[in-house]
Amino acid sequence: MIDQSGIRTEGSLTLLDGSLHALRYIQQGMALVSTHGIGHVPVMLENRPAGETDKNGYLLLTDLPRYHNSKISINPLDLPADVIAPVTDMHARPGNSSAVKVDFNVHHAVTVQARLVDSRRRPLPLGSVVSTPQGATIVGRDGFIWLEDPPLPGELVVKTGEGECRVTLPAPRTASSIQNIGEQLCH
């Protein structure tokens, strides 16, 4: 194509995952990095800075080697405290002039801290297993637990060396992403 100044230009528009991108002509592969709407996340390609996601949580990486695994990563320390990145390293393997999506499943989370105690107000034993609908964790020193996205309100099942008990989690007191719900009785 020749523009108004008489300069020959080539390129294209591509729609990837509902996101429009202008491209120059390339014969290599592409990867669309997604952070689920969380913008300004720095992205590394082969351990080198490659850019950051836009305000919608996308970054298009071009000129990736065809049929070769390229390491794409994000640093969870670059994310706000209320944002969780379950996966931080992925490999993209685009074909010839094709695109792949690299979805880091980054999301906002509510984090709950509590101290679990028995009926005599003693901390539950270190290493007791706490079950939530999302999985399990263990009780830390002095009965403390740290949970990501627990059911609020909801119930936890705790298995100690002496048996099993249940903890009722209250509804959130504030809209804060970090909730300290204090001492909770396991009965």
C-alpha cells in the first residue's frame, strides 16, 4: 500500500481475543499475553523485558521463533497485593505466521488471616490440615492461617492429630482485599 506521502507501507489489523492490534508484515509467530483485564503488568520474554500489558490486560509479542518454545513470564512481585498470579512462567510455541494465547489467569483476590483456637482458647497444632472448597492449607505457628479467596461467610474443616473440628468464617467486615478476622473457635 502507498500512503499519501508516496511511501510504500505494509501491515495488517488482527483481532485476537476481542482485542484489535495493528501489525507490520511478519513471517514469525505471535503470542497474545493476557492478564485478565489487569493492566500494566511487566512481561518478560526469555528473561528479558518485552513490554507491559495495556489497560485491558493484553500485550502482543511478535517475531517469536516459529515452532520453538519461547519462555514468557511475569513477576508476581510486580503485582498489587490484592492480585494473585497462580502461574508465572509459560511457554508459547506459535507456528508460521500464527498466534497463540498465553493466559496467566491473573485475578483479584481476597486474602483472609485468622488465628484458629480450640475450646480452651489454645492455638490449633502446627501442621493441622485446613480444607476449603478451593483446596487445602496447613495451620502455621500459634494457630495462624492465611487463605486466598475463602468462602465468606463459609465453613472450614480442620483435621488435627486429635480429630476434626469446624470453623465458621464470618461475612467480610470491610471491602478491603486483606481481611484479618482475628481469633476463630474450632468446634
